[in-house]
Amino acid sequence: MRIPDTTLERLNSSADLVAIIKKHTTLKPAGREFKGCCPFHGEKTPSFYVNPQTNLYYCFGCGVKGNPITFLREFERMTFKEAVDYLSEQTGIELPKDDKFAQKIRYTKNKTPNPNSQTPTKTNQGNTDNSNTQPTNPSIHHNNTAPSVNDDYPDFADNFNDGYDNDFNTNFNTDFDSGFNGGYNDSYNNPPYQADNTPFNSTNPPYHTPQNGEGDLYTLLSAIAQFYQNMLHQNPTAKAYFVSRGLSDETIATFGLGYAPSGWQHLEQAFPHDIEGLRILGLVRTSQKGRDFDLLRDRVIFPIKDRQGRVVGFAGRSLGDEMPKYINSSESPVFSKQHILYGLYEARQAKAVDYLMVEGYMDVIALHQAGIYGAVAPMGTAANDKQIAGLLKYNDTLTLCFDGDTAGQRAAWRTLEVAMPVLPDGKTLKFLTLPDGHDPDTYIKAHGVDAMRAQITHAQSMADYIHGVLQNRYDLSLPENKARAVAELKELTAKLPKGSSFRWWLNNDFWARLSGKNHKQTARDTANYHQETDSSTQLYLCLLYAPHIIKDNPLTALLTSSGVADAHKPYLDHLERQGLSVPALPDWQDIDADLAELVRTIDMILDMVDTGAIAQFDLHDKSAPAIDGKAHLIMASLPNVELQHHLSRLWREFFYLNQHHYLEQMALLFNELLCQRLQDVLKKQGENVKNIVLSEIYKRRLQALITWDSQHTKADVATLIEKGF
């Protein structure tokens, strides 16, 4: 599929070229450009320039030059398709869809008005050419009159009330949000309003030009949005609602806010040739008795836009106490709730830097009007992992702001669980619960925008938030509850990406709080962690901190106590008949070669301590200087110089952050990490086996370890806590 040159130009001009190149070399401001060492030829004197205005780069040393697409292709070795897909994701510019999608968004225009709709009396014979008719800008009435329409429709049915069912029972449950249970308020049971006979005012702008042939949903949605916007300015009550919420005319225009009239068929009357499109969008429904009616009636309207600013749907809010308070239009070929964040387009247009996820449309709008750009809201349901991952591409930190009530806090925790798999090292969440039951809209009105900015700045870190939730959920004065809290934390952090060092730091932070030790915490303790500290390195550092762990042969103990060592026994006869040996159990080398070297080094030192060859290596000395000294002796004894340097870079920070821990705590955390790594090894071993008996043995081993891990975490933690650690 060919991508138009205009789309490629938009991708190249909108891409963040500086951010792309910064991943590979250090760039520093140099006037209007950025300067650094060329990533292509590895120079020592900077001669590589990036211009963010033109989105071009050039190296005066080797002559390489280009735009975002060429950099991705030539340096990151992406294919052309991979490069444009990457830039599409970064910029939010959608690539052209294939022919199947183009067909899905098209519909057939009908030449005559829909027979299932009520049509108004013809009052003006001045325009009879249906191919050029334009719908009226109806005046909104509340005295049993529907919006007026243009003067070209056939006569209205004589017996109006007999022509419509006022007792239809259409099921709305699949499309209504906000907990709607299927009931209607009184206004939804009234008969449809009779049409107003006001002739079309040709001075008003057209919404849509009916014509034969095909229409597309994007064009129709844009026309409907314009229709609703014009209705807002003709209805003082609807306009007063937004004014009462403190919205300016500029904000109303920015978000395209509107009003859906109270008539039952205003869209059919305004767009008589687009009934099929209206039905595809779910904006026109059919009752059980075959009569059409509009989904959104007598509601203020919030157009829903995709990342390119195209209207893809609508949300309608009741003006009174009617339930449901909010109704979202149905999903359609152009509207999928799980892919849309309300306000994201406006945030990107305002060049937002920081992003804040809130609960409601009005929260997004109020924050935007106050100059706090970057507020977005999911479409009536909890955010999903793709939405969160998308926001984290714009900024490494995403703040979640949910209501302080039970439902709001439940949603915050659920969002955290959903987000964990898409939080690689360097990405994090912050949590904000406004005081006194406020939401962002009411808080800004009560305290001002500066106070709101301060609240966002001081939002809780993930570590603080998780500890606070678990502290409220469990009485942590009881040892068994501490064990339950640790088990729940472990279940949560297990959802982080494989190899995440954040898992270690979250567990570590929670242990520190449980221990009751008063230690000085810095922002680095609670929010940051070394990105080199993967799961293997965490095991190395645990052994440096508590080398006595090796004396108890933890790997053999784990394989035996978990039942992994005996998982093959039910298959001994099968192995004998096939002439197969029992597969070897994993050893340190299978887990990690550097870990095996570290274990051998510690074993050697312990042997020398036992023989008296080394005197100053007391395993029972728990003082900070002794722990630090033993670690440096182990590192100095490693034959692998690269491993020495790797551990020495990380040890100081690790030691500083963990000196409040007891050695017994470190042993428990080491066993937890070892269990996780061992599960990875067993899974990989099983994947490489083709024999069905051997494959089943590896499956049994893995399942035994997983079961043991889940059952013994609480017990081990409870035992440790009961000892006072």
C-alpha cells in the first residue's frame, strides 16, 4: 500500500527527532540546534547537529544527513514500513488504511427520506431540488414540538400520535455507560414531539449536502458535530449549563461542545439522505415496532475525537437529574472506546509535556481551560494497557487522578494493575487524590489553578501509593497481615515486565517500611532505581550483601523443598522403557554464568575462612562496615574483571539503600528472586524438549515450583516477621 507524500511529510515534520537521536548519543543545545558526537562514526569531538525546526540532522565529520525516516532506516536499521509505523505511533498521525477499511466507513445515501421517520409539513415551495437541499438550523422547543426542518419534506402524517410507539422497549445496556440499568426517565417515555413548521433559514450555514451515491462516516460525523454546535447557540438553557460550569466561548469552541435537541428524530430530519450512516454510528435506533428514534436527546454534547482530530463519536450529558447521566454513542467502524482517550488530541495540539489521566470529560476541559494541558479521560471504562503505554511515550511519568470515594480508588488500583506490564524501567506512575472529595473541575474553582498545579507536582509516587493502599487494606500491626500484604505486593510486582529492576525496588521499599526502621529516604529511594539492575544483577548484589546465604546451598534447598527434584518420579517407568535418563536439575550455570562464578568465588572464600586462611570475614557481623568490607573482598576476588567493574558501579547505591535491612530479610528476598529466575530456566528447558515424557517432566517441575512459590511466600514472611525482623 502506497503512503502519500503528504503523509510522509507530516510524519517527518511532526516527529521528535531530538528524542529519537538522544537515545544513541548525548545532544546539548547549541543556539537553535542541538550538537553532539555523531552516532554514525563514533567521533570524540562533536560535529553532529540536529535542527528541531527543520527536523534534519547533519554531521560535518562524515557527511551523513537526513530526516527522521532516514535516521531510523540507516542507524536503527528499520525497514521503511517499520520506520513509518514507529513515527505514526510517536506522532499520532494515522497511516492510510487498506481498501477494506475504506469500504467499512462508506454507506449508501438514500434518495428519499426514510419511511420510518416522521416528516414535517411542507411549508415552503421555494426549493424543490432534493440534490441540493440543506437541513435547517432548528429552533429548540420544549412544548411538544420537534426541531424544525427544511421545507422540502412530504406532508406529515395526519394522525401523528398513532404513528409512533411510546412503549417501545429497546435494550440500551450494551451502549450506555455510568451504570445504566436499562430503565428510562419520564422524558424517554413521552411520545415524539411534533415538527415545527418554521421554514429553513438560508442564511444559516449548511450541515450536510444530501446527494445520491455514497457517503463516508467521517464526513457525516463532522457534519453532525457542526449541527450540534449550532444547536447549542440556539438553546439558552443548554448554553447556560456550560457557562455555569465556568467555560468560556473559546473553550466551548476548542472542544466543539454542542447540544442535541429534545425531538425524537432531529438527526433524521437534518440528514434525511444519510439514514444508513446514522444507523451504522448508532445515533439512530429502531424500536421494536419499527419506528426510528435518536439516541441523544435533550443533552449537551461532547464530541469525541481521535488522535488526528477527527470526530468519531459523541457523549451526551443530561441537563437535569435524568439517568443515565452520560450516554456514549455506539462503537462503529471508526470508533472503538478502548483506542480513544478524550482530550488527547487537544493535549497534543497544545504541545502538552506532562500527562494526567482523570475520570470525566469536564475534568479534562476544566484543566485545559486553566492552562494545565495533557489531561485525558478514558471512555467510560477503565483505561487499558495500550492507552497507558501510549501516554508513557509522551512522558516517562503518567499521573492518575481519580476520585477519593470507594469507586474512584478501586479504579485507581485497577489501573495500576493494568499498567504494570507496560512499565519498563524508567517509566512510572504517580497518584493524585484531591482533598475534601474534590475532582479537578471543582478543585480549580475552589482553590485556583496554582493550587492544582501544586497538587499535581506533589502527587504520590508508586511506592508511597502502594504502601498506603496496603496499609489501609491490612492491619500491619499483625504479623499475619504483614505476610498477606507482602504476598499481594509480590503478586502485583510480578506483572512488571520480565527483567524489571523496578520489581526489586518496590519490594525493597515495602520491606523497609515493614521493618519499622527509621532511615532517611530521599526522592531517589522512592522514585528512582538504577536501570542496569536487572533480575540477575539483583541476585549478585544480594549475595554481596549477605554471602552467608551460599553456606546453606539455597539452590539445592529450593529444588528439594518445592518438589522439583521429585517431579520426575511418576514417569520413571516411561523413562526406562524409552531408555531415557532423568533430566538433570538446573544448576547455577543454567541460571546465569556470572552468577555461577560469583557463587564459586564465595564458596572459595568461605572455605578459606573455615581453614583460617582469611581471618577478617565474620559471617555473623551485621554491622554496615563489615557488610561493606565483605562485599569488596568478594568483588576483588572475582576472576572476571568486567563483572568486577559492573558490580562495583552498582554496589554503593545498593548498599546505601539496603543498610536498614536485616540479613534474614535479604535472604528471603534472594530466595524470591532465585525462584523467579529458576521458573524462567525451567520454562525455557521445557520449550526445547520434543520428547513428550521429558516435556511432561519439565512441566511438572515448573508447576511444582510455581505452586510452592505461591504457598510459601506468606508462611516465610510471617515466620520472619514473628522473629521481629
